[in-house]
Amino acid sequence: MAKMTDTKKTVIQLSCVVVTMGALAWASVPFYNWFCRVTGFGGVTGVAQGDSDVILDKMIKVRFDGSLDRGMPWEFKPMQREMELRIGETGLAFFEAYNPTDHPIAGQAAYNVTPYEAGGFFEKIECFCFTEQVLQPGERVEMPVTFYVDPEIVSDRDAKYTHTITLSYTFYEIDLPDQQAALAPDAETVRTVN
């Protein structure tokens, strides 16, 4: 009888471990995104209220990358792979997302900048990553990001040697808002997200 109690106790403990690990895996991407925004870890960008007041003659290359979290059924990619602009100059890049499924899907973008030391100098003015995105069945969207590289980068001890910055986004699925679940426009619609 004591052996049966020990077996039950072990099964319950292992079940708790499995449930906890599953919950941690499910929450890892949103938690990492939140952690990076709060701490500045992992090349998290800044948020600017407007364009830079200073534009330098020095050029910098910005590359764009897009990926999807495991299980996210969208298609997602940058519409251009890179651009070159002057430090302090405002850039505008677009990413494209497509929902090939027959049901609405909500997503949120986690992002980072490499090299990490350049993250604090990459200033976003507007970005689709600031809010959740809901794509209806067959919907294709163009999502803009407006940004500049802060001229202070040229005087930073670590970041001043940066010639190329990569801005990466990973979309992960989130719970669909109740009011969006009822909407279902015709397939193959295209819109631009602000």
C-alpha cells in the first residue's frame, strides 16, 4: 500500500513538471519580448516621437529579416532585404504578412536588432510591432516600420564601428480578440497596416 502511495506521488509530481514546462514553452516568446523591452537586452530598439534633428553624411546599411514562431501558419517576409541610408535619416521599410488559412489569426511581432550594441541607437517612430495584428482568411497586408539610426551611435565606444544593422521580427500567434473573430472579409484582400 505504501508503494502505491509513492507511485501516485511520483506521477503527480511528474505531471506537474510536464504542465509547468508546457506553460513555460507556450509563454516563452511573449515573455522574452516583454523582458527585452523592459531591460534593453538582446538588441531592443528605442521608440522616437519623430524624425531625428541631425542627419550625418556617414552611411549605414540596414538589413531586414522576418520569421515565424513554430506553429504560426502565416507567411511573413520583408518586402526589401536591405537599404542604405544616412545616419539620422528617416527610413521606411515594409513587411508582408499573409494568412493562407480559412480562419482569422491574431499575431504579435517580437523583434531585435543585431549587433546588440546598436539596438539602443535604432529608433522606431512607427511600427506594426507596437500592436497586435489580426489577419482574416486569405488576407495579405503590407506592414510599415518607420525608423532612423540615432547619430549618437558614432560616438559610442562599442557601437561606433557598426556598418550594418539587422532588424529582425518573429511573429507568434496570440489569442484572437472576441470582436475580430466574427469578421471574415473576402479572400485575397490586401490592406496596409499603419
